[in-house]
Amino acid sequence: MIEKVNSGQMPLSEFFEAESCMNRSKGHCMTMGTASTMASMVEALGMSLPGNAAIPAVDARRHTLAQLTGRRIVQMVHDDLRISKVLTRRAMENAIFNNAAIGGSSNAVIHLLAIAGRIGVPLSLEDWDRLGSELPCLVDLQPSGKYLMEDFFYAGGVPVVLRELGEAGILHRDALTVNGKTIWENVSDAQCWNREVIRSFAQPLKTHAGIAVVRGNLAPNGAVIKPSAASPHLLRHRGRAVVFESIEELHARVHDESLNIDENCVMVLKNCGPRGYPGMAEVGNMPIPAKLLRKGITDIVRVSDARMSGTAYGTVVLHVSPEAALGGPLALVESGDTIALDVANKSIHLEVDDATLVRRRKDWVAPPTARRGWAKLYCDHVLQADQGADFDFLVGCSGAAVPRDSH
């Protein structure tokens, strides 16, 4: 609808009316956005009771499961069942498998890397690529499909997805969960009530839909793309870069009728990574210029060191590492350069010769950063996207002694 507003097809008044009708109740995203993705990931990790991920906020079963969860936590204390016994490497891999199958948010990559870092489990961007990029998407849910989270719940939810993965020999069936049972014990009898919403492993919605990791001279430490939400014809593309040095410049210029851009271009947004924004905001899915929308163009290749909302779609390469604010290669891209993306071959390349890049690096000036306070602490210690964008001093700190009284 935002695109319709920007292209002049929808009055702003109608947009506001539609927006006011969208939120039917309390709760979070009704699509497979980041919140729904992470709820599903928590269940796949074994860190919630079975069926927790998709229950609608106002459904009475949400309250019932909340009560059962509270009771279970007390018993876990008696049983000495700790988080470290559940959040194992095999659990992390199950979460990666699940994310591919549900068409989950690209934000899950950063969150899971950070969780693994906190608990002390080795996990890398390479693991995401190796374990999940070739798996199929089974769930027909927006933004990868057409249904909503409520439909996913009524169809059987995450347990059905995990059963499909288990029967396909993908799932680590012996992974322990918080109810004291293995993940397979929890889901082996899960029933699917709607095969339009949750497809079988043999007949998936999309064949290769897991998060794909691309690398090259533009992203030496990697970048990610969500193929299930991208336009297939753009997954292999070569185009002229149109560069925005900051989010402010993007907002000021993107709908300018004089902007030199067409549907074959590659939009590039810099300085929106962990340190550059700071905070790595969800601005990577840059809006399509209004003059392209009027031509019927709804997607072009976009590249950024930022994140994007899990509800967003498009051919968007995100989490470019190292980020522009640190002087990563993304910082050296200029409008008019050629960028080549080849998701099948997991590459993204800036077609500029090394001598030119060396010259540009000499002329590059780092953007100013915070000089004091919380913002300085954040910028000094936040890790890059490929490491989870967590604080460096929290990695490996999976527990702490109970301190003495403070009074």
C-alpha cells in the first residue's frame, strides 16, 4: 500500500484508513515477520513448550500455555534443567533448518548468532549457508507466500514443520527441549490440518528458500539475502550502482524525479550497520523510487549494511560485512559503478579495479561517531553483523554468580 501511495494510486486518506483496520487485536506481526520468526525459532530451539509459537494473542490457549509454562519453569528448577542443556549445537542447527522451512526473517541470522555467542556454542555465517540455504520453504505465509500466522496456527504450526523436517532426515531428533522430552517426542505425532498452508517436504512451496550467504570483494565477511521473498529474475543480476551515503540522503533523494535510476540499477545504502546508524536499523529494504513504481516496477536489487523488517520483501542484500562505517568495501562504492549479484554462486562483486579502490580508500573519511555516553559504549563494543551484532564483552558469558546484596 505504501508503494501505491508513492506511485499516486492510493490517496493518503485511504492508506490511513486501511492502516487503522489492520490491527485486529493485541499481538505482534500476523505475517512471518521477525517477531513470528523468532517465536518459531524459540520453539525449534526447544526453548518453549510445543505449539507456543503461533497461538494468536487473544486465543484462550495462549493463557493456558502461559500457565503451563510457569508451572514447567518451577519443575525445571527442581530438575536442574538449565538453558545450557537445551541450547546445544544441535538445537542451533534445528533452528536454522526451521527458519528455511518457514520462510523466516533474515533477522534470525543475527539473533541466532548472538544467542549462540552468549551461550558459548560455536556458530557462524558459514553454518547458515551450509545448513540452510538449500532447504525448501514449506509454509505458504506472507511475505514469502499468501497466508497469515493465524492460518499457520490452525494448520498445525511449527510442530508440523518440524515433523516434516524430521521425516525427511533433516532434524536432529534427539535434541532436548524444556519439557524434558526430545524435539522428536514432541512433534512426531503432529497433524497438519491444511496442506495449502503447510506443504510437505516432497512438495514444498519453494525448493531452495533458506537464507543465502553471498561473498565477494563487496562483502568479504559475507552478506545475506532471503531468496523466498526475492524476485527470481533478479537473483542473478548486474547493474549500475545508485549510491546513498546515509538514510537521510535516501529519504531526501529517492523520490526525486531527476534521480538517475532505472529498473536495472542497484540501489546502495551505506552507513546503516551496527556502528554506522548506530544500531543497524531496519532500513535496508529501500523504497522503490516513485517514478519506477509508476512504470510498474515493484522490485530492484538493493544492497546495504542495514537490516530489514521480516515483513518486507524484495531482492535485498543485507548485513554487508564489514560495514561502511568501518571502512568496509561498501564505503568505497560510487554511483555509476557496476555491481554483479549471483545468488546461485553465492557471490556479490564490485566491478572496480583494485588500483581505483586503493585510491578511493586513501580519500575515504570515516563518518563521525559518538564521543561519550551509552552511544560511545555501544559503538566501541558492538560486533559486526556476521558475528551477531552483540557486545564483544558478552560473548561466551553464559552465566554469572548471584551477587551479594546491594544495600
